[in-house]
Amino acid sequence: MKIFTTAAIAFVAATGAAHAASIVNADQEPRTVVVTEGGNQSELVVGAGETVQFCQDGCFVTMPNGDREALTGGETIEISGGRARFR
């Protein structure tokens, strides 16, 4: 039973991650983006060289330069030189 439960949790985590957006910080310093998801706004700090998955069900993201984008949950954003690019 423990094996089935562990496998089910791993499957759900893997499927959820497949639909999440990712943000990659290629800069040498942390960058902060503002994420608005489900009416809740929060700051997401992405450390230097770090990759973070977020935005499972769609959200709005305000980039470090003030640009705002709507995400559906499958995008990858790369921050380099303080600028965000979508891949």
C-alpha cells in the first residue's frame, strides 16, 4: 500500500509540474517577479542561477522591468541581464 501511495504522489507531482510555468534566472543576482494567481498577489524571488516552477493554473507575472504577461502554465521565462525572455 505504501508503494502505491508513493507512486500516486510522484505521478501527481510530475503531471502538475508538466503544466507549470518555469522561470530561470541566468543573472548573478536574485531577481523578483510579482505573480498574481487566483486573485492573490505575491513576490517570487528567484536566486542567481536558480530555476523555479510556478503558475499551475494560469497567472499574471510582472517582470523585473515592469512588463506584465499572462501565462497559461506551460511557458519558460529566462531572466538574463535583468530582462525577461520567453522560450
